[in-house]
Amino acid sequence: MAASQGSISRMPSRCTAETARATVAFEIAGYRLLKGHGRGKCLRSPAFSIGGYEWCIRYYPDGNQSEAAEGYVSLFLELLTKKAEVRATFNFMIVEPVEGKSILVCSFKEPLVFDPTRSSWGVTNFMKTTTEVELVYLRNDCLMIECEVSVIKETLEVHVLQSRLLDNLAKLLEGKKGADVTFKVQGEVFSAHKVLLATQSAVFDAEFYGPMGDKGAQDITIDDMQPAVFKSFLHFIYTDSMPSMDDLEDDDKRNG
């Protein structure tokens, strides 16, 4: 048995991504005074906004609670906006104090998801807390850190196809398929559909389905209208638009 085939209606769409990018600087003043408070103790930067969301940097002078943080400064980017889900990439850098160059320490190139289940991402071993390293990056007991954040904002563009309903109704009128009533207008016969006429016209609704109407009516004669005018009338009922007036006689155009 051959497999049945069907058609799939396709609606064009496109997913686009926009990136909101910014770099913030966080100065750790009194670097040495902050040391020695123990792992897991952090200092938060002032909140900053990128991509419509609020963020901050968490700085751990003695490292976070991970055992791998022993002897290191830990650094994390935290999403402060509540009940949000954000995809972002970010870089952590140290600013070299002599020439002011930003030295990349770690980079998260693949988008990470910040949400209520995990609002922060970062690095446990951002910088060693040895004297040799501190001499290179400290000036006046200050450490300057930079964080470059790229917030990915995705949008789905859906192109809605223009409705073909009116075109299909016009074809239904012309094709006469399923017609259940005919109108005789000065010798010309027009086929139509009762339910559609009744939906669009209170007069037809009363004629076909009202308590005083003739529910079985199938042939209706109209003597006081030109066929072209009645044809235009039917077209308007089916499509909510007027057809070309070329078929109307001059008197009908003047009296319309």
C-alpha cells in the first residue's frame, strides 16, 4: 500500500540574535587590607546595567569556598535581576598599572545561562596572591579589574502570510461548489450559499432561517435589479470588496 501524502503549510520565520556589550571597571582599593578574612568572604561591586539586566562582580580576596581557591583571588559575574534567564559571554581582565594595558586572564566564549538556579559564573583561580604577582599588578595597594560582558538577546521573527480567505470565498462564489440557493435576475441565474448569505446579511438570515422565513427556499426571483448589479452585490457579500464596475450599465453606475 502506498503511503499517503500530505502537504505542510510553511510559515517563514527567522531567529536573530542581538548582542549588548559593555566593559566595566572594578577597582579594589586597600587590596592588602581585604586579605586574611578567610575563604568564601566576598566583596560586591556596585550594580551595573547591560542588555536591560542588572549585574555585579563578586570579588573573593582569599578565594571562594572551593579548595582549589587556596592561594588565589576568585572572581564571579553575578546576575542581580530576579526571575530572569539570560545568555551571556564575558571576559575577566587585569589592568596593568604602569602602561594601563588590559591583560586577559580568562574568557568565557561560549554563552552561559544565568537564571534563578545559577545566577553567577566565574573563575576560582583568577589571580595568585603571591608577592611576585602582586608587585606586578598592584599600585598604591589598588587592583584594577575589568569585566567585558556580552548579553545575547534572541528574537524570533515570524512573517505572517497574507490571508487567502477572501480569495477563496470569491472562488467559491464563482465555482458554485456546494451552492444551495439560486437567484433568477432578469433571465440570468446566480448560485450562492444560504449560510454565508445569512451570516453576512440580516435580511437573508431572516429569509432563510427566521421564524417567518422559507427554510426550504432554493429558487428566488428578483425582477427589480440589473444582473450586473446583483452580481456585484453577491461579490461584496462574499469578499467585503467591490468588483470592477466595467460590467455595469451606465444607468446603474449613475444610480449606484
